[in-house]
Amino acid sequence: MTDTNTPTPDATSSKTRCGLVAVLGAPNAGKSTLVNQLVGQKVAITSPKAQTTRVRLLGIAIADNTQLMLVDTPGIFDPNRRFDRAMVSAAWEGSDGADVIALVVDAKAKLNERLTTLVEQLATRKERKILVLNKVDIAAKDKLLIQAQKLHAAGNFDEVFFVSAMTGDGVPELKAWLANAMPDGVWHYPEDQVSDASERILATEITREQLFNQLHAELPYASAVVPEKYVTRKDGSVEIHQQILVARDTQRAIVLGKGGSRIKEIGEKARTELSKVLGVDVHLYLHVKVQEGWDEDREIYETIGLGWVK
């Protein structure tokens, strides 16, 4: 996912543009799916469940002579636990220094106090702001314009876009607008780099994606995936060891499944996805550890890329 080479010569000319786009929104608005569409390949994990994204991740997209640095942030919601507060803090920090803030809204969801408050908070920001109504392919068409007008009036947005991050409808127009809005400047990353995430962190995210997709109720939120070992073997394949943290023995039993069937399926699907993303054979080893209060462990926060909050 990353490359240590310097940017291409063309990307250092005075005619190039480069800028930061902060992608904000409530949980499950489709921010990660939109970032993946703009980049043109998967750089962020996705799930139908809310709060899938936990840490700030940078997706890097190219539009002609422009490099877009897209900050995919955790969903903004009303936090209760320290872990929740850390995710919300990471979301707001992701917007610091942005050239454009893109608020992604689920177009099929009803307007609520949380979204209204978020829009009001953004209205006072001095950065350029755009409203991206997502999931328009499955939203009620007669309510779209009404929703857009209300949000636009409250948030003082520069532009409003109607897109489907899932199908890609409307995304090219959004990408073109963002490219034109970026300032002149040299590219910060090589042309073939699509994310700032290390392969080690990417691997834990893909395993966590499978936890979200295969397990139900609250368990994914009560778990974390911690990297332990990442080694490239002599044959070019990669050996990855990860630890899945849960808070109770009952949760460990759920992750393992009957006779270890669930953890086996999680590992197989994560390994297949990793092989596709990394372009090499992957040997993935998972084990589940019960650690009561892991979400109050400062070292865990640092390991998975979250800042410590009080």
C-alpha cells in the first residue's frame, strides 16, 4: 500500500495541485465506501454496521494533475466510553488543516438532532465545506431536495452533491470539483501510492472488517485486533500474526465458534482479502485473548492508532 519512492517528476511541477479533504459524517453514512470510490480501489474497510472506522486513515486519489489526500474519519456520534470519545476526537482532528471538509450524509436517513448539531458545528468553520448526500440510489427521491435545502441552509455549504458511493453514481463529478478546489502545490506522495496506512495496520483492519461482517450484536464493538508479527518470507509470501482482544470468556467463545469454525472462517476470508490487496500469498495466524478492560489500556490505543483521551 505504501511506496518509499519519491513522487514522479511530473508531480513536482508548478502546475500540479495537492490538497487535503476531510471526510466527516455520522456513523454508517458511507464515508469509507466513498473514499474507496474516489481512490479507485479499497483502502478503507467497510461494513453495514455503524462505527466500523475507528482511526484516521488517509486515502490518496489522483485526478489529472491533482493529488487528493482524503482523510477517512470515524463517525461522529455522542460518545459515552473513553474508546468512543477517542474515536470522535480522531474524527475532528482529521479535519484540522483541511482545504475542504466534505460532510457525508445518509440520504435515506431522517434528519435528527445529532446531524443538525453536527451541521451547526461545521457552519462556524472557516474551511470550504461541501455537503455530500450519499445512498441516493435507495433514498426517497421526493425527500432528497427538501433534505438538501434544509442542510444547505443550516451549514452554509459551498456545494451540494448527490452520490451513491456504492454504485459510483455522481462520484466523478464530486472528484472533479474537489480537484479544482485544491491549491497549487507539489504532490506529497508517489503516484502509485493509495494510502498512508502501513501493511501491518492494513492487515489488522481487514481482519477487523471480517469481525464486523461475520459477528452480530455488540461483539465487534467490544473487540480489537492488535498486530503481533509481520514477516516477509523468502518465497515472497507474508506471515502475519494477530491477536483478537475481547473483554469476557463468553465473547471469546463467540469469536471461536463451535469447534473453532467461526475463527477459521474469519481467518480464511481475511487471508483471501489480504492476498488480493497485497498481491502476495498470505499466511494469517489469529488467536483470541480475553483482556478485561482492554478499552482502558493506553498501550492498546497507541497500538491501533488512537489518541488517548480523558
